[in-house]
Amino acid sequence: MSESNERDMFRIHPVPFTDRFTIDLGGLAQVLAVEVRDASGRIQATELTCAGASTSVRMDAAPGMYVVLVRDDHGRVIASRSVVKE
């Protein structure tokens, strides 16, 4: 999937966020998990969801840059995005 197509199908708001953000999965098919990792690769949050849904993610982690990974039903990463926590 090209980066521009990915952006059209997967949105995060607000960015930057303070303690919670929402992921609109839109056109991504067969999504089962949303995972947030820090710069060291440690998982900071995980939410189970389904395709086309909006999911709210709460994070009590320190401010900084994080990577949101969207995984399909086989555990493969099908989309990713960087977010900033204030």
C-alpha cells in the first residue's frame, strides 16, 4: 500500500495528544489490533478493534514520539504512523 493511500485510510487525532488519541481506521480491512511502541520498541498500549471502526487509545507514558502499528488478523503490520505525546 502506498503512503498516500495509507493516509487516506488511517487517521489519528489529535496530534500531538496529551493522554488519549483516536484512530479512525476507515478503509483498512481486517484490522484486529492497534499497537503503540516507544522509540526503544517497547509496547506502550494495545487495543483490539475491527475494520472501519474508531478506537480510542489512552496512554500514561512519558511525553515523546511513538509509533502506531495497525495489525491484520495474521499479525502483519498493514499500516503505521508516528505520533507525538505532549
